[in-house]
Amino acid sequence: MSSDAVRSLLSSAGAHKSWGQTPNRAARTLPGRTRADARFEQMVPPEVTDPAARALAAESLRRAFYKELAAKSAQVRRDRAAARSTDATVFELRRAAAEALAEAEAIEGAL
């Protein structure tokens, strides 16, 4: 197992231990959620002054952000799948070429 894989496993175990010892998950994540909400609130144009309208606009901006993030993630997964498929095709072509070369050399040696 590579050192990166070991580090990843140990980090994951540490995170699970930490969350397992957290009595109030909502309280633990509140500062981060508050900062994220503020970020989207700051993106709302200043001419939107009604608090309810600002909240609605911030929510729409948040949803748009996560939809775009999901689209980018899906594209990366498609690209990686295509690369794996291409790698497999290249591997098969190289294997077939090696077999054909070996067969040609065997025939040539028999002559």
C-alpha cells in the first residue's frame, strides 16, 4: 500500500473519530455554514434591499453555485472514464501487436 493510501486511511480514521466524539454536529458546523451563507449574501447586488428578496437571491446563487459544481464534477468523471477506456484500448492494441510480432517472428524463424 502506498504512503498516500496509508495517509488517506489514517486521515479518514481520524475524521471519523473526531465526528464520533462530537456531541452536537450542527453546532460544530455552524461557523462554516454562517460564512458560506454570508458569501452568497455578499454576491447579491446592492440594489436588492428587501431582506426577504436578498435571502431569496442568496439562496438562488447558492443553488447555482452547487449546480455548476455538480456539472464540473460530472464532466471530470466522464473524462476520467473516457481516459480509462482509452487506456484499456491502447493496452489491448499493444498486446495484439506484440502477439502478432511474436507470431511473425516464429514464422520467420521456421522458414
